[in-house]
Amino acid sequence: MILSSSSNLGNTPYFVLGGYLILLLALGVFSLLKSRAAKDAEADYYLAGRGQGILVTSLTIMATYFSGFAILTFPGWVYSNGVSPMLYALNLPVAAAAIYLIGDRIRAAGHKHGFITPADMIVHHYGESRMLRFLVVLTGALYAIPYIIMQVKAGGELAEGLFKDTPPFVLLGTEITIYDTGVFALALITMVYVLIGGMRSVAWTDVVQGLLLLTAMLVSGIAIFHALDGPANYFQKVSQLDGKFLTMPEPGAPFNATAALTFCLFASLASVIQPSQWMRFYSARDRDTLRKTSIIFSTILPVCFLMGVFLVGLGGQVLYPTGSEEAATHLARPDQIVIAVITETLPAMLGSFGVFIVTLILVAVMAASMSTADSALHALSGIVTRDVYKPLRPRSTESERTWVGRIVIVVATIASAYIAHSLADSPFLSTIAQFFFLAMAFSAQLLPITIDMLFLKKGTLTGAVSGLAAGIMTVFLFPGLSPLLFGEDASIVELTTELKSHLDVGFCGLVVNVLVFIVVTKWSARQQSS
């Protein structure tokens, strides 16, 4: 077993991180210069002129899809719970199929009718309705806003890991810690390149960030094999772990099979139809682009999960058993298992080059946060501008709406950085975190009207509004939001807590959503015919 006691990265992080941030800003400037020749300012800013090819489309969709979950949360789950979270990786082929089957129909409609946001397409199908547009915007906002705040917060946590020995300094009478510096730096850089370059800037930075993260996932798998003296030794040591790490838990326990499978089916579809991904489908050049993106997605991501971070999570339990002195020394939290393994292994394995690779992987964690934050910022700008500002000011020009979108980006970024900095330990940020974990469940409520709109074409406007509203309200009844609304001891909290232990929250909301959608559609259709 090869472990180095020295994890001092020296000045390397400063140079690597500085070069990375300069590259992102350069891509933003390049995108701005290219967009000046665009005839349709709004479509160019939000959809990069609807001409993105295979490389950009596949990597921007993948980078937006996995965020920091891939390299922090997921291996932390495996470290703490064993093989059971691996079932969640089944969502990848489901999402890949949806990218082609759902995404291509969205692309075709967007190109034909000039749609920019999800609500544009939905109200075009069901009929213009302020209530329907509002509910679609609300769903998108409930997905995007918590993601922006939590990803900005992740920038501060990464800075603490990279520069933990950096002392705080005083600016205008306020003490600024390295956490605060990370929050402000990630927020500022992300805001600038989204602001100046729009979708083209977001997509090209996602290419860089996606390549970084995919590489980091695979390199971490190589590192754990090396730390445990090769693949044969790795599997032999893992096979000797406590049986609870190698078997599925009982029904009702965390990561049980029923909850995992319902999550895989519905949360994967939810992540494909959330606003930033929906707008990426509009941006794709043609059907072949999305078909090949689907193949790349279904091939590369499962390999990176199975042969990368999954191996680290399980092997980490061998290196740092839960409750051991090694775990106390190297892990403040389970989600740091990848960082602990690479910082201890790669410098011993590769010397100075290993230190560079470690720094690159830590920057990849920042890339994961930025690739999700920039997409959420960009999508939030689009839905506020098109679905809120334009109906309030119908005579506004495309150029005017584009500038309003930029103002939304600035305001959202400043607010997110303020919350992550000033309210880091407050109950408010804990509440935002609860929305973050339910983001997929809210996004999933768009699924019934999306399927009906693209394939069935049976629903009515009243049915769509009623079903979507019922689904959103159902998600609000689940922990951790229901205790905030009804109190910890309310019977509805006990009921939804029990349901959540067996089924995915988004699935529960969808059951209510679909039932209401069908019943109200039949009733309203009968009313119209009479």
C-alpha cells in the first residue's frame, strides 16, 4: 500500500488555477467577438445561433449533467454505504436515451418556431396562458436558483482545500477568509464569461471543464489501484470488507433498491428536461448531433463512474475504514474521499508531475461547480427575460431583452455570493440546501406535459396547468421542506418521510401530477365539446 504523508502542493495550485481562470476569460472574450456578427442577438446569446456541433454539444450536456456530484458526492456515498449507490448510475443510459428521443423533438420544434425557453414551446402547444408560463418558470427557478447558490458555495470549500494555510486578510474593515475568496472568485469569473459570451461562452468553457472532470474521474480510479498495489490486490481487499458494504440494504434503508430505481428512471429524465439542458437541445445543429451525443453520453459517463470514482469510494473504505484513526486524519467528510486518495497517492506515484495532476483534479472539482453554475445562471437569465420581462413589456426589442438578461445574471450572481458568504452558517442557507436536494423532483414535474406535447398530444391547457401545479405542491410536502411548512411533528411530515424512504420524491409528485392531468383533461375536454 503506497501512501505519502506529504500532501503539500506548494505553489502549484496558484499557477494551475490562475492559468485555468485566464483560459475561461479568454473563451468568454472569443465568444463575445464571434457573437458581434450575429443577426439574431437573442438567439445567439441564449442558443449560440442554434449551430453547435457534436464536440461542444456532447461535452456541454455532460458537464451540465454531473456537476460536483460526480467527483465528490457520489464517491462519498459509496465510501459510506458500499455498493448500493451504484444503482444510481443506471440513470445514465436512461438519460442518454432521453437526450435523443426527447431532445431531438425539442430541437426540431425549437428550430422551426424559434423557441428559446421551455415555456415558449409549452405555451405554443397548449395555448398562451400566464398561469402555465408562470408554473413552468417557477419549476425552472426552483431548479436553477439553489444550484447557483450551492455551486458558488462549493467554490469557497474548494479554496479551503487548495489553500488551507492561507491566512485571512482585512478589506474595508471586514475579515476575508480563503473560503470567502473562493466564493467571490468563482462567482466573479463565472459571471464575467457568461455575461460577455452567453451560450457560446458557456458551451466552450463546458468543453474544457467537461474534459477536466472526465479525466479526473478516470485518474482517481488509477490512483486507488496504485494505492492498493494493483487491481488484483484491490479486489481481494475490497472483498474482505464488512458485508454491509457489499450488499443491497433492506427496504426503507438509505439507497434501497426501490428508491434507487425510481430515482434512476424519473430523476434522470428530470435532469434532461431542466431549463439549461432543454436550451442545449435548441442549440444543437441537427438530429445527427444529438444522436451521436446520446451515444457518447451513454458510453463515456458509465465508464468514468464504474472505472473511476466508484472504485475510489469502495477502495477508500479499505484505506480509511469508517471510525478509524486513518479516517479521522484524512477525511473531514465522506465526500472528500477522492481528494484524500489522490493527494496521498499521486505525489508518491509520480513525483512533481503527480502534484500537478492533483492540482488539476482539484481544479476539476471547481470546473464541475462552474459548469453547473454557469448553465443555471444562463438558463435563469433566459427564463426571466423571455417568460417574465417580455410578457410585461411586449414591445421590447431583442437587444433590450438581451441586456435585461445580463442584468439578471449580475443580480443573481451577487445575491448568490452574498448568501454563500454572509449566511453560510444561517438557517436560510440550510433551507436553500433542502431545495437543492429536491431540485430534480421539481424539474420532474415537467415530464407529463413534455411527453404529452411531444408524443401523445391528448392534454388540454387546463389539464396541463392543474397537473403541474399539483405536482409542484406535492413535492413541497416532502422533507426537508414539509417540516418548515407544518412543523416537525405534523402527520403529513411523518407520512411523506415514510414515502421518501421507499420511493423517489419526484416519482411521488409525478403520480399526483399525472392523475390530476388526466382527470382534468378529460373533464375540460368534455366541457369544451358540450
